[in-house]
Amino acid sequence: MSFLSSSGRGAQWGRLFLYTSAVFFVLWGVIPAIYNAVPALRHSCEQQDKYDIEAGAIYYTDVPVSLDSEMACREAVQEAMKTRARSF
């Protein structure tokens, strides 16, 4: 038993398993069913599959700030590698 709970370890593991199962059921059962039931969402999914579009990747690469930070980070790493190579 833990300090903050009066239930046993088995009950805690059982709740963890139950909650994890519920999350997986929602992510891989309920949400896809909703996407298949709503015509606009189904069409969107079909177009993404047809043209091999990664919707999440588009968001992160389409934001100017993330492009600027990626470029600055890349330049900083390249400069650090040059400095390190010169020190040897």
C-alpha cells in the first residue's frame, strides 16, 4: 500500500491497465469510427492517403518560426563542428 492510497498494489495495477486500455480504445477505436462516420473527415483522410500527405509534418514545417529556429540550430551546430575541427 502506498502512503496516499488505501488500495492494494494489485488494484493500482488493475486501474493502470484499465485506463491504458481505455486510452487505446479511444485512440484506435472511437476516433477512427468518427472519421469514417463524418463524410468531410472521411474525404480528408482519403485525400491524405491518396497524396501521401503527413498532416502533422505540414504543420511543423509550415510555421515560419520553426523554419527559422531549425536553420539557426543547424548553422550553430555546423559552426561548432568547424571550431572543434580547428582545435584538433
